[in-house]
Amino acid sequence: MAKYSEKLAAKIITLIEDNNYTISEVCKILSISRKSFYEWKNFKPEFARQLDEAMDRRDEKLMMGARKALQRKIEGYTLTEKKTTYIPDKDDPSQLIVKNVVVKEKEYAPDTRSIKLILKRYDEKMDKKGETKEQPKQLTFVANNEKTAESLRIFRDRLQNGT
């Protein structure tokens, strides 16, 4: 059984906050029993406070990431992939030189399911508050290529038809 120490408590806090480990994973990594962990949490108020704060900070970081990911899904994005091929140098085979570079760009259109989810949640929130809904303002999307333009036309048609 591991003995409580400030150094061990700091390791636990770091694993939970920075690495998103569960309590079970932390106990396994540090070779402590879950029983010991919960005894420390229950009988060491400073440790319990630090643990709660670490979990709050971890959850806030995760929420920020989730919001950014959702925003990308709603707005659409372009992904650039670069592939470089190397070959040995003729004069010095231990050195590599660039043979070619291929750059691909793939555009991801806004995700209609994500947009509908956000709009539905907003409508439900307004209904709970008893506020009247404003008429939606017309949105303008600019497509960078024909495929995205077609996706947006399909999205517009689905919204108008309620599907």
C-alpha cells in the first residue's frame, strides 16, 4: 500500500488534469489502491480540494476543445495534406534529398446535423425562457469550389423542405 505524500498527491493531480486519466488508471499507474485513493480524498481536505480543482480545469479544457471542434463542423474547413518523398543523394548516399512534394487540399462542407442540433438547442432554450424568436436572418455562404457549392444547395433545399 502506498503512503500518502505531497509528492504523490502532485503526481495524481498532474495525471488527472493534464493527461485525462480516470481514477482507476491513475491508481494503476502509481500502484496505489482505489481504497487508499478514496481514503486520502475523504480524510485529506487539501488533497480533495486540489483534486476537485484539477478535474474542473481538465473539464474546462475538454469543453474548449469540444467547442472548437463543433465550430469547425458548423463552419466547414479545409484540410491540407503535404507528402514529401525523399531519395538518397547520388554524391552522398547517407544524405537524403527531396524527390517530390505533393500537396492535397480537401474541403469539408458545414455539417448539417451539427447545425440542426445547435439550432434546435437554441430554439429549446428560447422556449424555456419564454422569449419570442426573431425571424432568422438570411445567411450567405461562399463556396470555394463546385462540390461545396452543391453541398450548400442541397443543405438549403433540405432546410426549406424540413428534412
